[in-house]
Amino acid sequence: MSKLIVSANSKNHLIDLLKKNIDGIILSIDKLSVNDSFYVDISILDEIDFKEKEIFVSLNKLMHNNDLEHLRIVMNKLKSKDVKILFYDMAVFNIAKELDMVDKLVIYQDHLNASILSNKFYNDLGIRGSYITSDITGDELLDIKKNSNMSIMFMVYGYIPIFYSRRYLISNYLKYIGDKKKGNEYSIVSDTGIEYPIDEEEYGTTIYTSKEVNLINYLDKINDIDYIVMRSNKINDDKFNLMVDKFINKDKMDNCYLGFFNTKTIYKVK
């Protein structure tokens, strides 16, 4: 049976979620992660009672040379903690290897980790966990689970990042047209009129899916996936809490956006 892992929008929201019948929480570490609405210092691990929930610490930023000292300090502290580490950049792997903590790692590379062979590659390096991209179908997800030795994570609810740039795209565009930034709510509109939320934060800009993916009607199909993930980013607390309860109860819902879950994407080279 899958374990339910969630993220939070604030410290108070985190405390509320820990009271629910969830199995774990994702914490994004300040200065070392992206694509979230709530970033924390590593000290939060000692400040809050996590009620024996599993803790996933996100270090999913593309690291630069000036990040490495802070990254090493954080990972040294995490070595003695009962946590798993979501990572993107192989700098995290190299430091984990030096510190003999590779067994804590979960490869988390958004759009890249999409095949049985890629998971075999990371597993051969000693990595035991894999957060699979949402760019593939449910059948492909199950094939990876069946044919790899990895503990698999997969997102079942929330807005999916579809594009990330280290550049400050909103600020640069507004500067170009001679305008000033007003608030933090922006979107980019396609030729067909679909609006995609776009967020600019300290370490870059992310464009998200036009609406949240919701796989609540397919929980039985992916029951063998080790961890199913609900992300709260861009969703208000009350709505997210309600959805967590629905996923716990496996309630059925209508008109759910499924992303690529039932849609094969085939590109033919001309």
C-alpha cells in the first residue's frame, strides 16, 4: 500500500497537516531548494514534533560553487537525522558519498528521470529512492516500479513545474517593457488562451501546469507505488487540507485533470 507524503505552505499549515493520518512530509530547505511556497531552516527538525512521520528534505536546487559550503554544512547535520534527501544536482550525491550517506538519497530531477534504465543507473550508484517525473503515463510508471529496485515516489496531486529557468524572467520582461513588478501573481497565456501560473523566486522562475493534477480516482491502480505525493504549492490551506482528507478516504471525484497519466506522448523524428 502506498504511503501518503505531503508538503505545507507555512509552519502553521505544517503543524495542522501533521495531525492528519498522513505518512510523511516534504520540507524544502532555504537557499538549497526551488519550486515551493514554504522554505525552512534545517533547525526546524529539532523545533517541531513530527509525530513519527517520515521526513523528506528537499535539496533540489541546481547548485553553484558558492552553494557548496552551505550544502556541506546542511548535509553534515542531516547525516545524524532520520530523513531522506530529495536531490537534483549530483553535487549532493558527491557530498553524500564523502559522508557515507548515499542511502538517504532520492533522485528527483523533474523531467529527466523517466525510464527503467535511468533508475538502474542511479541504483547502481547506491541510490535507493526515485521521485519519478509526471511526464510519463501510469503504465510506464508501473513498469519502472516492477523492473527497478528503487523505492518509488510519484506526485498524485498539485501543480507540476513544466519549465524552470535560473533567470528572473518576470523582472527582466517588465524591465524590457518599462513596467514595474506588482505583487507575485503572474501567468503566461498560450495562443489558445490557456493561462499557466508563473512564479519568480530567489533562485529563478518556474512555469506550472494550468491546473492541478488530481489522480484520486487512480489510487488503486498505483497501489504498489511506495510513496504518493501531494504538493500544496499554489493551493490555499483549506482546499489542500480538504483534498488530503479526500485522498486518505479515497473519495471519488469528477472532472479531474490527469496530466500525462493516461496520455502517451510519442515524438517521431522526421
